[in-house]
Amino acid sequence: MKVTVIGSHLCPDTLYALNRLSEVKAEIEFKNLSASLPDLKAYLALRDSDPHYEAVKKNGGIGIPAFVLEDGTVTLDLGDVLKLSDHKARRGT
């Protein structure tokens, strides 16, 4: 399974997510917002336009880590990504 992880190497939740996804052998593309201004700009555009972020913004959060799945689905829930990975592993896809 391929997943893009948007986060920061300075964020403990991002590091945890990267480790868990590595454990399940996910193919990870990491967008490190602390190291790349183009990635940060792209993330801010996503965050400003995606309804998933309304509650995050209301509560003053950043919204990382975020996960973009192969089909373009965006989620903030690592559990959802891990369930999908497990489901795909069982199906052999």
C-alpha cells in the first residue's frame, strides 16, 4: 500500500505514524513540512480547502500527521490507514 504522510520530523505523532507504517511495510512518501517550503505551501493549500480540517483549525491545531491514500483520500486517522493496510495485506493487493 502506498501512502503519503504529511508531517514533521519534529512531531512525535508523525514519527510514531512513520514507524507504524514502516512496520506494516507500507510504501511511504514523507512530506516533511519542517524541511520543505514547497511541501508546506502545498499542505497549507490542502488544509485551507479540505473539510477534514475544520475541527482542527477551530481547535488551533496543525492537523499533522495527515495521510493521503493512493486514491487521493485524505485522512487524519492513522488507525484508518492501518486498517486499510491490513485489509489489503489479507487480500494480497
